[in-house]
Amino acid sequence: MKKAPLLEAVLDYKEENNLILSMPGNKSGKAFLRDRLGEKFRNTLGELDITEVEPLDNLHSPEGVIQEAEELLAEAYKVKRGYFVVNGSTASNLAAIFSAFNEGDEVLVERNCHKSVYNGLILRKLKPIYIDAVIDKEIGIFMPPSKEEIIKTLSIAKNPKGIILTNPNYYGIYYEDISIFKELKEKGLKIIIDAAHGAHYGFADNLPKSIVALGDYVILSPHKTLPALTQGGYLLSNVEDDNLNFYIRAFMTTSPSYLIMSSLDYARYYLDNYAEKDYNTLIEKAEEYRIKINKLNKVTIISKDNIKEGYGIDKSRYIMTLKNGYSGHKLLEYLRSRKIQAEMSFAKGVVLILSPSNIEEDFIKLYEAINELEIGNIKSEGKDFIFNSITNEKILEPYEVFNLKGELVSLKDAANKIAMEAIVPYPPGIPLVLPGERISEESINIINDYINNKLSVIGVKNSFIKVILD
């Protein structure tokens, strides 16, 4: 009999009974147990997969219960319009980009944005001006681009129409100083904020303040941090934009999942009814155990005291770092061996996403795992490696590269060639070279350093790079 390999693997993973400190925010269904409504939803998921029938409304033309749910969403976040999106933040980013900009527009984009933003630049045929990444070399993570970097990039732009920023980033680092958003708005720029990791912001005193008023379009991923199913997204708008409806529908399936939509409604309902109390309780507990774990002197869970001025850190997320000479990737593997699923690893640590559904026993389990960690077992095999961003010469726009022919050349022959694909070292996942940029000798040296240290570089296969055919 043939197997169902994916289904069997997912069921096997469930049987491991891991502590989920990663996405999704529903924590494998645990977060829905907050009340009887959520519990009933979780326990009947298999029976709720339905299509557009009366009286369940239609997401592509909402006039009934979906319209009411989206109005409640806008009310909760205090924006002009809120949309349910069932294709994740990818569809939201694309819809916002297409609605905000026209072909040929010049747009400021931070270099370490989500892949869907880069895809949007190509599809909409935009002319990006890249904002350089800011690296905190002490911690080993990238930060949202500084106000100084944004202003510097703005000064070299010829006729910018807008800017696309990520706030907060994957690590839960956000702008505490929001003056840059006011300055950008005063200059007449349209602002798109990919706030995928900040859907919970503003709903409790101990959480970062809401960022949704800062942008014209704000993209949220409730499935990352709230009790919602994977792919569930919110697109919030603070402007009157008749085109946005069209583009949202264009980038979404015509067979939207009622399971996802129902979970999006529950996530908003959760924010309105429980978030303030639950998140304040969570963060109080998270801070207690952050201090306890740090006293073990094996890892450091960073706080605001550890990051640069002007930035804040989401206390519902642990950035667990190691001293020089130790591997974050090995720490992630160790935690998995202790049945603790981290969200991601980077060179010097791991990221853990906490949830109000995490109970005292979860924190105890994490504490015990770190207490019993044999630190010598997670030493780095190579040298400590810090990413250095460089400024490349852009020869072609990303959309101009798309239909050109390419060829594979060896690294040693790639100098001064024009990149056909993005070259992205992991960690930290920031593009070193983007499509249409000239590959410099400095870039090649950095790529060789990564390869020699057995680190991953997306866009490089067996020391060959795809470049534009001369």
C-alpha cells in the first residue's frame, strides 16, 4: 500500500508532543482553548470546511457576516478599512504594492525585506532604491534600518513615490522612535509597513505600542502571534483607495478557506476580549524567567538594555544569544532534542515566540533545558562570522532582469558580472547581491568566506552563480 508521506510526517510530529515556541500563534491549536467558543472551533475544524453558501457571505464581495467581521477588525485596530486575507502576508504585500504604486515608480525599500516584497517590485516594474541593513555586531542580528540610513537613501533618490519598511522585524525589534514615519509622511511618500510580526501590538500595556497608524497600508500576520490558522492575514488601510479592493481579490484565491477566515475572526475577538489581561500576565512571567535563565550564565535572553537607542524589543519574544565561539544552530538542535521547538536560529542564538497560552510548566521546561545544557557541546565548528553589508552598483532594475537570459559562471569568474538572482547568505538572510546588481570582488570574498565556513548561501550552487548572459 502506498504511503501518504506528508500526512504521516505531520501526524508523527504531533505525537512528539513538542513545546511549540515557534509559529503559528495558535500553538498547534492550544491557543484556541482560551474559551468555549475557541474550543468548539478547534474541536470541529474538520466539519467547518465549507464554501460560499447562504448565509455565509462571500469574501470577494462581502455584504453579510464577512463584511461585519471586517468592520469589527477595522474598529479593533482603529483604521479606515480592514481586510481578511487568506493567502498570508504575501498576498497583502502584493496588493498594497500594486495599489500604492504605478509602473516605473521609484520606491525606497529596505534590503532585508520579505521575499514577497521583492516579487512585488518585479511584478509591478518598480525602481527600488535599497536602504542598507543595520547590523548589531554585538548581538549578531540585523535591526530595522536606522533613521540616518533612511534619510541618506532618500537623499540620493530622484523622484521617490514611497517607502516599504518592515516593523517589527523577525527578532521582534521595532522603532521606538517613530519620528521618521512623520518625516516621511510630511514629504508626501506613501508608506507600506510589513508588520507581519506585530499583529498583537498595542493591545496590552506591556506590549509595544500599535504601529498601524504609521502607515498608509499595514500588513499583519495574525497567524504568527495570535490564535489564527496558518495563512491568515490582515491588511489594514488608512487611506481612501478604490483600487485596493481589486488588487486584494486579484491576489487571493477565489476559493477562500472558511476555516482560515473563521480563525481570523476569532483572533480579532480574542484581541478585543482577552489580550490585555493575557499578554500582561504572559510578559510578567516571561520577564521572571528571562532573569532566572540569564542567571544560569549559559545563554543571554536580551532586553532593551542590550539594543541600540531608538529601538524597542517585544517582550513576548525571546532572543536567546550565546557568547562568541558557540553556535545558535546547535542550540536549536539541542532544544529540539529536549522537545522544544524554537522559531529559528541564527549564528549566535535562537528566537522563541511566546504566547499567552504558554503556562508555568512551559517556562519550567525551558529553564530546565538550559540548566542541563552542556555548553561545550554547542561550540561553533568554524570562526565567529559577522555579516557585513556592502553597497553594490545597480545596473538593471529587478524587473528588467526577469526576462533576460542567464548563464552559470564560477565564483572566480563572476567579478563585474550582473547578478541574475539574489545571493543571500544565511545567516542573517539579508541579500548580499540583488538581481541587476554588479557582483564586486568584495562580494565574492564574502561569499567564499561563507562557503569556507560551511554556511549556506542561497543563489550559489557548487560555487557557481547565475549571471546575465553577456
